[in-house]
Amino acid sequence: MQTTRHAMFVSLTLSALAGATAGLLFGSAGWGAVIGLLGWGCYQIRQFQKLQAWIQRNDEIPPPEATGHWGELFDELARGQKIATRREQSLQAVIRRFQQSSSALQDGIVIIDRNNNLEWWNRSANKLLGLRAATDRGKPVMNLLRDPRFIRYFRKNQYAEPLELPSPINNYVRLQYQITQFGAGDRLLVARDITRLVRLEQTRQDFVANASHELRTPLTVIRGYVETFLDQDLPRPLARAMGQMQAQARRMESLVNDLLLLSRLESSNHIADEHPIQLKPLFEQIHQDALALTAAQETEHDISLQLDSDLDLAGQELELHSAFSNLVFNAVRYTPARGKIRLRWWTDPSGGHFSVTDNGIGIDSIHLPRLTERFYRVDESRSSSSGGTGLGLAIVKHVLVRHGARLSIDSSPGKGSTFCCHFPAEMLVSSPERADSQTG
């Protein structure tokens, strides 16, 4: 560019000198210089018009031929054009490979722009979502996927967990939606067909439910006969054996009940209907049950209850009672004798929170992600001796999911544990006592 500017200055000077020299022949060097400069300007304007016409054509023909500094400029533009052409061809090849590879995927891939309009999708999206390239491109995604649950999920902008819904074109097909944000507000929607997995999971749930239900009758018979025998005057070894049989039958009955409850909870991620739940008497009852349990185990735990809010929850009372009591009873079972257990309910702008804190032996961090799995044991011997079924935290997790809540676990070896249930603000309701005082 510096060479071009120098060449233009030289050509301007030479034009002025040539005009002045020619003007001397006619007795006026000044007018000759002016005419030379005007000629130079006209030439520049002509070359500029050629350049402008070439740019406006917007095709791949080479730039016009020229000499001097305009020739250098056109040559530079020609080199830039070749580089841009190669780069465009390379990008087009990448795009074609991406489209070919994404078309081969079984999952539906949809690109949504910052204005929530459909920009591009692969062939699987046509089959799973019923999108049509001829009519749907550029339309808002929420005009085509109209399920209210999808619209709430899309607008919430919290995509850590996927969303499972029936296909908009086939209710027998179950889809899992996962959204990823990228760029300046763009989104990548992945729709995966999980119908087979859902059916397998349903088969498993049905088997567990049916097997657990069928186990109830023989367990009832066994417990009945064992209790009848224990009412008799039996020899000490036989009485001890019968006592152990009764304890194990009760433990198996608890396991069956937990399996049936967990199977029912897993059948849906949403509660069918919700009612205001008075939390104060609920927590007080759980507190009394925990004191009775520690008395029965002779562990002398210090269990306190702290209610820092008079707001209640909307939901299913039996399910929440089961979730809260499981957390409390776990703390009682797994906290060494004379330990301290704190139960607390409070609210803040983010929602309602119920925590169970103990100063027990704690749990290593490697176990925390798996604690809510069915039958997961941190310590097999300690868990078996406590009398737990191994399903308590799995029940807690599913109850909270059905209420739109989540469970957080904070624990470290030697420092105790805190299990906290976090409920969204929309689940909070005013207690009857508070409503009456406000009315009065």
C-alpha cells in the first residue's frame, strides 16, 4: 500500500511536469500544468469507475487490466479474491461435511437463532418433530413445538436437565430434549428418541411393583405365625431364633413398602394435584418420631427443631412426610451416640428450604454423587446393622423431583453432614394462622 501511494504521487508529479513542459511550447507553463493535472484526474476517475463496476458485479471474474499504481491495486485485489475464494470453498466443504454427518445421526438436530426462529435442522428432526423445510424455516420454534411444558422449559433458560415429552407428531414416541446455548443467544436443540428406554424402564418398574406386591401376602403369613409362636412359652434358643425371624420379617416388610412407594413415585415426574400442607405440625410429628427412635436405640441424640418461617408448602403431604422423615431417620441411624441433629425450615427469595444437619462421621466426597441410587451403600456392614432398606434417599430424590425441588448434600469425613431440600418459590403458600391474623 505504501508503494501504491508513492507511485500515485510520482504519477501526479510527472503529469504536472509534462503539462507544464507542453505549456511552455504555447507560452503558458501554468495552464499546461493545470491541463496535465486535469488529465491525470480524469484517468483516475476512469480507473475508479472500472473498479466500482467490477465490485458491483459481485461475481468471480478477475479485476480489469490496468498499468501503474492501478495495476498494482488490481493485482492485490485479485490475490485477495483468490484467497477469499479458497477460504469460502473450504468453509463450504466443512459445512457440507457437517450437514452430511448430522443427517446420518439418529437424533434430531435443530439450530435456533437468537430470535427463537428455526434456522437449520437435519433429516431426523423432520421424522421426530415433523419439521418441513419448505414452510417452517425461519418460523418461531414455539409456534411449531407448542407443548406448554416445552415452552416453559425453553423460556426458563436453565438446560442442565433434559426434558422428556411425547413426540409432537406421534404420542407413542417419547423424546428427550436437550438444549445448549452458543454464540450470541443461539441455541442447539437435540431431540433423542428414548421410547425403547422408557419401555424398558416401565417394564422394570412394573416388575418391581408386581414382585413387591406379591411378596406382601407371604410376609404377612410369616409374621403372623412368628408372632403366634412368640406368644407361647418357648425354649430360649427357639425364642431367640423366632425373635430374629420377626426382626428380619419386619425389615423385609419395610423393604417391600419402600419398593412399592418408589415404584409409584417413579411412574410420574409430576404430582397430579397439590394441596396446602401445614408444615409446623408435620415437622413437629417427625421431630417426635425421631426422639422416639433415638430412645428405642438408646443413642441419646440431641435433636432440635427450628422453624424460621411460617410459610407452608403446596404438594402431597404423604410424599413430603416420607421424604423428610427419611432424611431425619437416616441422621438418627448413622450418627454416633450422643450426637447432635438439627432440623431447620426457612424461606428466602429463592424458595423454601428444609435441612437436616448432624455432627456424625460424615461421608467421603466420592460417595456423594451416588447416594440417591437405589441400594447404594457407603458402608455395607454399618448400613445393614442400622436397619435401613437402602431406598430412603432414592425416595427423597423422586419426591423432590415430583415437587419441582432438589436435594443438596454437604458432607466431609469427621465433620458431619447436611442434607437440604430446596423448594421453588412458587411452591410456597401462606399458613392458615398467618392468613387468619392478616384477615383479623
